[in-house]
Amino acid sequence: MIPEDHPRYASLVAREKIADAVKSGIVVIEGASAHGRGEAFDYLLGERTTKSAARAERTAAAFLIRAARPVISVNGNTAALAAGEIGALARASGALVEVNLFHRTEERMQAITRHLEAHGVAVLQGAAERLLPLSHDRALCLREGIYAADVVLVPLEDGDRCSALVGMGKTVVAIDLNPLSRTARTATVTVVDELTRALPQITRSCEELGADEAAELVRRHDNARLLAEAVAAMQETLAHAVD
């Protein structure tokens, strides 16, 4: 039982969700390690949504609502931490939701799908094909889902698939706490923020944005600037820590 007044409450709740999801087969043990790595970068952000992250979230929403075929790609960690938030964003943006895994088994695919559906998420299903130019099981996707998408939101992503999707001409929106990762530096839009902070902000922006503002956000988008500002925010946190 984690007391709500614990200074690390949100972090401890997230860890418990990941641990429970490992036990249920939704998250593989490697996913628990990945979660810890991301949490370390969140410390450097001061566990807050920075101004540049807020702008990135609004820009991400603009790309999603202007897309013809937006798709949200979900892995085990994303499902464990933010199933309800994924459902809310799918409804606000009109995006389809597809499960895509590196450590892929039929049992995990079914467990994640059931978990998402229990939280009100309509999950795209069908016969996956090896449609992405990758040598591992992230290449497996649905022809009417990720393969046909023009914009793909990839929370907690593998860098090689992000690169493959961009190489196929797709707009990729990534949520990644590490601004130095291959995913962050390859994506079209990188949101350097914690998943459960970022998703509601993107959803809210999808609901608020008008056509003119969305078009202007897309036109003015500069991902290199967003990444530089994220690194600067981390440097500022470190500087204050040693003052």
C-alpha cells in the first residue's frame, strides 16, 4: 500500500504497475529494465512537463488530428502504464490502436489486447504480416493499421523501428524521456516527457485545437529545437543540484 502523500508516489505506483504486468505476462523482464532507464531521465527533467515538452505535445496533437490514417502503436509497458490514457487519445484523435511487440508471442499479444479492451480501448486485430523492413518481430504489423498509417504515435519505442517507419515516409510521433536516444533523434516529433503526463496533454490538445492553429504548429515545427531544449532543461536541473 503506497501512501498518497509519499514524495515518490507517482513513481512508486508506476513501478508497481510494471511489476504486476511482468507477473501477468503483459511486460517482459527487459521492459522493467527499460522503465527504470526512462525514470532516470525523468529525474533529470525534475519530474515535470517542461515548456518545450508542452509545445511538443500540442504539436503531436496537431499532426494526429490532421492525419488521414493515424495509428497508435502500443507495447507492453505502454499498456501497463497507460491503457486508459491510450483509449482517451484514440477517441480524441480518431486514431486506430495496434499492438506491436519486440518480444512477441501470441500469449502476450492476447494478454495486452485483453488488458486494453478492459480499459475501453478498441484494438485493431487481424492477421499480422512482415511488412516493415526489420529482421525481428517488430516487422509484423497489420496491413490496415501501422502499414497503412500516415502518422504513427510510438510511445516507448525501439529506435530501429522508428527509423524504418520514417524511411517508409511516415510521420512518427515519439514519447521518449531520453532526448539522446535513436528514437528521439529519428522521430518527426519527439515528446520528451513521462508517458502518463504526456498522453493526457496530447489528448486535451486534440480536443482544443482548431484547424488554423494545428496547421501553424505543423508548419513551424522544429524537432531539433525541441531536443535541444530538452537537453538544456536537464542541464539546468543538474546545475541547480550542485549549487
